[in-house]
Amino acid sequence: MQDTIQIHVNGQAQTCDCDATVADLLQDLEIRTERVAVELNLEILDRAMFDQRLLKDGDRVEIMSFIGGGSF
């Protein structure tokens, strides 16, 4: 039985546990969920689904961070 899977995160190959969720991936990458959007295989995920959505071998994940700006 396979213990890890291969995914792509922002275009880079990454290995993770076969039972990992999107939330697990973000935690492993030390990314806080409050200011990010996650696209999984071209689907934008609702933040509430991060801990329910399991990653599968070959998945493509794009993580986009939001950065607050100042006022003019």
C-alpha cells in the first residue's frame, strides 16, 4: 500500500501523505488559511472545505495569498 502521493503545488512537485487534506497541506507548508485562496484541479475551494477535501495522486494545487494594502 502506498503511504505517500505526488502532487503539484504552484507548479512544484510535492509529496504528501496519502490521506492528507488541503488543510493538512497548508499546515505542512505553514500557510495560514485566513488570507489564501486554494484552487484544486482548476476548482476554487470554499475555505470551509479545506479540512474535508482529500488530496489525490496527481492533483494540481494553486495557493494564492492575499496581501493587504494601504490607502492613498
